[in-house]
Amino acid sequence: MLAYGAGADQYAEYCRMATFTSIEALKQFTRGIVNLYSAEYLRAPTPADLRRLLAKVERRGFPGMIGSIDCMHWQWKNCPTGWAGEYSCRKRVPTIILEAIASYNSWIWHAFFGMPGSCNDLNVLAKSPLFDELTTGRAPKIQFQVNNRIYYLADGIYHQWATFVKSIPRPTRPKDLKFSQAQEGYRKDVERCFGILQTRFSIVRGAARGWDREDLRYIMLTCIILHNMIIEDERPDDSDKDLESNKEEDNNMRPRFRKDRLVMTSILLVEMVITSTDSWIDTMPLEVQTVTQTFKKI
């Protein structure tokens, strides 16, 4: 359901699971993933992470930049009629907004999900906990140039803050043209990350069929956590030599399908095991029985 975006009733015949059982398994799975791995895969950058990011982006021409910020809309098909006006976006369909910050390797460092689709990026930022620690005086002690501040690449709608670096509108001078081209190019890291997330998890690419906003939030956060797991598995630790080369950026653009399919297959098996009983396992094909019994022993 996460990988292919299929409905719960489509697995009834193959997996011998009722629709209600499939939905409950998805809820339990998403809550388990978020509770277990959110502290590790939805955390803010540590000082070690910041040193690695700053060393990479300084070579790209933006010292002090730790990521790109933007918002993505997820269509809500089963939005209650009474909330349709609040959640309708400019396309006049109900959506829920995801605010995310992604780095050069498509790792999502910040994810804030749940704002109605009628809000713009500034409304989402006002409710986002992105700068909570910064406003209370807690921030990693990292030394670098550019006003001794970390900042994010953003589009034109965001405020003129020191933490946001935006493109120059209607540039005319050669320096402004070069800066705008570089800023708009590197800001696409978060757009590319949204595309990768929707490609790996079709449930996010299509319209959300859930009724509860909390369930949809857990589904979105689970997809982000699994996305970061895949990024961590595919990208080895950066060495000093790797930070000085372009090979890693080239590898980031190459799709890797075999590991993604392996992860999605594991997700499906875990979902099956969560609600399985001995009587239900006996009705399954022999191959599936063997795999399910192995998972239950683990």
C-alpha cells in the first residue's frame, strides 16, 4: 500500500486479508516506524552533520547553506465536506501541506505536515517548529563565514530574513545573473527530493484516501523515514576526498531500483506479519507460510 498506492481491498484475494485488517495493519506499521525511528531519521543536523554539509556546500559556492526549503501539497480525496473550503488549494481540491528541508543528497532534515491546503508557504512557516530552538538561543556551535549564520535557499515568497537566501528578481548585471542561476539551480534539491519521494511511495503521489488527519500524518512521516533509510543505505559516509569531488553529486542523480524494491517487499511482509494468526497463516500459500513463520520467530 505504501509502495504501490493500492487500495486495501486489492490485497484481499492475494494476501487473504480483509480490508479492515489491511488498514489496521497499515496504521500499526506506520505508528511503529515513527515511534521507533523518528528520533534518528527525523532529527535536526548534528554538529558532525553540519560540518559535512558545510564542507560540501562551500565547494558548491554557498558557504553556510545547509539545505533548501519548500512545501508540497498532498491531495486529500476523502476530506470531509465541512473542511473542504479550509483545505482547498488554488487548484480547488482539498490538500494537506508538507514543509520540508532537503540537502544536496536528498536527505530530509525537517518535515512539518498537517497544514490546510489553503495556506501559503508563509502561513506554514509561522506554525512550523523550524526556528524554535534558534529563537530560544539553542543552536549548534559551528564556525564558518557569511555573517556566521546558517541559512536555507528559498523561493521568492519567503521573508527577507538572514536565514533565507533568495534569488534576485529580474537580474541584469552579470554577477546577479550568475548568482540567480546558481541559487535557482541548487534550490531544486528539495524539488528533486519531492519527486524521489513520490516515485518511491505511490501512496504519496496519488490522492490520500484516509479519513483521519492523524493517520495521514503517520503515513507521510513513515514514507520520509523510509526514504532517509534508503538514502543512508545507498550513500556511504563522506570522507575528505569525497567532499572534494563531484562523484557523489553524479551518483545522487542515478536511480537505484533494486534496493528500493527490496525495501518495499520487506515492508509488505512486515505488514502481513503484524496481524497474522496461526489459523490465518494455514490458509496462505506454502511459500508465504514459510516466510511468515520465519518473521514470527524473529
